[in-house]
Amino acid sequence: MMPLSPTEALLVLNLIPGLGSVRIRALLEFFGSAELVLAAPPHLLERVPRMGPKLAAAVSCWRECTDWKAECACAADYGVRMVTLLDTDYPEVLRRMADPPVVLYVRGEWRQEDAERSVAVVGTRQASPYGMTQARRFGRELADAGCCIISGLARGIDTAAHWGALDAGGRTIAVLGNGLSRVFPPENEQLAECIVQGHGAVVSEFPMLMAPSRTSFPQRNRIVAAWSQATLVAEAPTRSGALHTAKLAAEYGRSVFALPGPVDRLGSAGCHELIRDGAVLCSRPSELMADMGWGSAPARGGLFSERGRCPRERSGAGEESCLIAPGEEGRRVVEAVRAGHATLDQLCAVLGEGASAVTPLLMQLVIAGKLRPLPGGRYEAV
């Protein structure tokens, strides 16, 4: 029997049930190569942290419990290529992880430069019309500005973000929590096909035939977070997996943004929690771009001083100078309210903007103490 190549040996390790990327990384560090891992006796394998007798036996008996040739044939049937940690075209941004995927299964095309301006747009599967609209808007405008949109192809926010990127003819990468022999959820098969036809890639670290599971999605989230320079949570309740992605992004040193939503809607409570914990409140794509240093927009910050008071210009300017960014649009809203245009519909008509653009401005101005909400959906200037 011909010996396995280094790439084939990594593929075998990835196919052994229960092993996972953390243990594989530990095995590689202990033995020096995947080939030596597969040749090691069980008693040596058990010296590696978190390698119990059952896993050690599974590695030693890899010929009986894996069929790497069948895996390669299955991948070829689905137009999937496999990229391992040893390959030069493996994503460098993932290679730097503590637990990088050992093998990436890829349909379509990803590029190293995709990671340079990459934004993860994530959120709840049970998205509201507001959340879907905003996720698609951010996906579209960020992709149009040259960003690669990364998400998980799940129902709800993920789906809207991917479609937004495609609307702009931009780049998007979908990271799945299952093998690429199927698309999950199945209603996103058309979306996946659109992505791979020249607009990005659908990728997974899981073997071709593996079904999605409760544990596979959190594993997927770490790839989404690591591959992205910024993570935007568009809409999420407090127990959403999107908050797990945001936490991972922060641990990786990435920027985390959150869209505000109605304060009385549980579906946005997770976003508000992130903002309280230090995520950047973001109401429009230009703000995210500016914060990341990718474009120009009104500067963030400066609303409150260390004592919690709104700073004043040294020139003696009045309260209007400390409106939350974007300042000019904020002033227009306040002036319109003072002129008697006090409802959302009236403000949209006067400003020539849709509700999706005006609502976040109203929320920011209420938070800043410039507007006060009244019964009947009206506002008054403070």
C-alpha cells in the first residue's frame, strides 16, 4: 500500500469522528506531522491532552473508520475542492487561529484579498421585516463599497445579507455548519448556486456527508468571526448564536458592531446588550466603513465626556453642535420636528428618506436627549 501524502493524512484526521480541530492541532504539535500521528500506537496518542482511549483507538484504526478516497470522489462529484493547512492557498487569516480548520471544503472561489475588507453580517433566523431589510441593505451597500460579506447561509439575517451582496454584484462567502453534499436550509440552494457562480464561495470544514448538528453551528461561527475584519449583528435576541459570533470576534481582536432596534422588541434585545457591553452602535454602512478606516463618514464618538455630559465646542456653539453623528442629518430631523413634522411618516416625507433610514436617526436623537417620544408615535424637540 502506498504511503499517504501529508495532505491525504490531514484529510484522514479530519474524517475521524470526534477528533476535531483542537485535538488535531495538539496531535500535530506533539508528533510533528499527520503521517506520524496516523502511525503512532495508542499508548503514545494518549499522551496528548484530551486524547482518551477511545479516540486513540479510533486514530490507530483509521483504515477501518475512514475512507478518504471515497471522500475525495464525493467532493469531486459535487464540484468541491479541498484545501488543507499545508496548502499555499489556505486563507492566511484562518491559519493564524488557535484552532484553524484542518481542511476547508470549497465550492466557488475565495481570494486572499477577500479578508482585507471583510464584514460578517449575522443575526437571528427569526428575523423581522426590519431586520431583513437592514441586513440586505448593509450587505448590498458594503459589497458595493468593495467589502466581502461573510455569513452562514442560515435563514433570516444571513440569507438577507448574502442576497444584498449579490444585489450589488459583490463578493460573499457562506460558511456552512454541515458537509457540502447538501445545502442547509434546503430553500437556500438557489442562493448557494448564485454565490458560487462567480460571486464568492460556499465553504465548510465538515466532511462531505456530515449533517448539521447542535454543535456544528458554534464551530462554524468561529470561522465566520475569524475570517472577518468586522462583525455586524443586524438583529438578535439575547440567546442568539449571533452573540456567540460577536463574542468570538471580540476575542480575535476584531471590531464588533450592532444595529439598534425597537426597544420593546425582544428580537433586538441582543443587539442592545452588545451595545451596552461596548459594541459600536451602527445605523448605516458608511459609519461602519469610516470606523474601520475604509471610507469617509462623520466621525464616531464625542457625544459624552468622561463625566457623561455632552461636550461643547470651545467656540461657544450651543446644543445643536453636539448632535450624535451624522450631525447634519440629525440637525435636519430636529429642525423638522420643531417645524411641526412630528411623526415618522411626516419626517420621511420632509427629509426624502425611507423609514429604514429615519428610524435609527430618531433613536439616536432620543438617546442623545435631543428628542422626546410622545404618545401616538409623535416626537418633540427637547
